[in-house]
Amino acid sequence: MIIDCHGHYTTAPKALQTYRDAQIAALKDPAAPRVKGTVAITDDEIRASLENAQLKLQRERGTDVTIFSPRASAMGHHIGDATTSRHWTEHCNDLIHRVCTLYPENFVGVCQLPQSPGSSVETSIAELERCVNELGFIGCNLNPDPSGGHWTAPPLTDRYWYPFYEKMVDLDVPAMVHVSAACNPAFHTTGSHYINADTTAFMQFLTADLFKDFPTLRFIVPHGGGAVPYHWGRYRGIAQDLKRPPLADLIRNNIYFDTCVYHFAGIELLLKIVPIDNILFGSEMVGAVRGIDPETGHYFDDTKRYIDKAAWLSDDDRRKLFEGNARKVYPRLRP
């Protein structure tokens, strides 16, 4: 089986965005009642949004299951307040649940969280519990920067996050560290903000003892780990200077990278630098880069092709990359 650990519902029916636009417009009137409202989407609309996109690409590329979550750039935690975020998040997660119910062999859910700058983690704990216990989800996307590029939240190693981590451990689910859209004009959302966040999260983990407090806590740092594999020597040196554990020991049971890297040389670097036991196959399709690479004639985000091309990988390596590591990190994945 080939499990894609990183997929977002970027092709959701238009009614979802119509709801969001109306919700944002209502924020202009502080006196307006705060109602959750409804999103009217039929099962046929869901099928139509997937059949010529994610499902078609699954079949063409030879993957089996996608770990599926709401569109990351649309989480928009910086918009409105905690109530705004809670209503929007619940609708997005409920839609993912409907996708997984319609296509249980193709998708398994991971939830968005109702984060909001300066708010408590309690609402995120409640939504995680709902999604795991009631909707059958197997993990969550955790935004280290709900401010959307201004970085006002405490580091991921701060005790502010500890109640949420306790719930993750209790439910035995991991978190993918994933920011949303940048509202800071200095950052392009998918080109710099995403990669910056991945790298920043890793550096936060490197400099603290979070995993001594939570030895079974698991994070996926997406997009190939940001800049980390390319600068592995820098981080090894920083860890050494700071008297921190060697990187292989630091990440062994707690930090994992995906393969959302869109050229062979980048995948080759990732596979040769980071231990195979800490890499999960992922493509993020349909996601940030949707075009065809003129140098290869294939889609940039067809990351399975790059792994298939890595001739030095053993059969055991491939089993780990495509399935085994995902099952280790996401133990709630069905057999």
C-alpha cells in the first residue's frame, strides 16, 4: 500500500468559500449576531470535486490512500476571533469527514484546529477530541503561527502548548506542523511562509527539551522539512555547540519529514541526509504547485516518481517510505 501523508481539500465545492466570504464580511459589523450557519453541499458536489482531481491523480500515480485535511492556506487563523475560527473549522472538518465517508478506501481525515491569536488551546483540544472520537480522524494540523506571518505565538516548546500535547498523547495522534496563509506582505504564503515555518519549528524543537516531557509526542515537519535537510550540517553544528543531542537522536521517535519536495535532486538530498525511518511519503496534491515541469514532462508534485527513480533504495526502504513509517506515526490508520 502507498499512503500519501499530506493532502488538502483544495478542490472543495464553491459553497464552502461562499460561506467563508460571508462570514468574513459579517465581521465588519461588530453588532451582528455570531451564528455558525450552514454550508449546503451535496454528496454529488463532493464527488464531482474529487473525481477529476485527487481521485484521478491517485489512480494515475499509483497511490492508495491520502491522509486528508482542509485546505491549509484557507485555515486563516488570523481572521476574526476564536468564535470565527471555531465555526469555520467545524464546517471544514465536517466536510473532510463527508469525503472520508464517501470514499473510505481513498481518504482518511486529519483535522484543522480552531486556533486564534492569543486564545487558549482549550478549543483546539475540544475539536481534536471531537474529530478523533466522533469523526474517526487520525491526527491534526497544528499552526505554530496563528497570526499569519507575524509570529506572536509562543514557541512550540513553550508550556502554553502542553495541555494540547497532553491530549495528543492521550489520543495517540500526531500533528503536522502547518501554517496557513500569510497576511504579512513580506512573506509569500507557499513560497516562503510555509518553508520558513517548517524550518522555524525544527529549530524550536532542537533548542528545547520538549520530548523529555513528552517522549511519545510525534510531529511531521512538512515540505521536506523546509530548509533543514539542505542545511543539515549547520544544524548538526548548532546542536553540538549548544550541547544538544545529535540530530539523529533528537528526531528519532518524535520528528518526521514528508517528501513534498518537487524535484529529484531535492528528494535525493532528503533521502540521503535524513534517516529513512523519519521520512513519510507525501505529495500535497492537489496543492501549492500544480503545473508540469518542462524539464521532465511530469507534474512537479508527482513525488512518487522521484522516489521510484532513487535506485539505491532497498525494498525495505521503500516499504518504510510508502507505508510503514506512516503507520508508525499515525497508529490510528486502519489496517
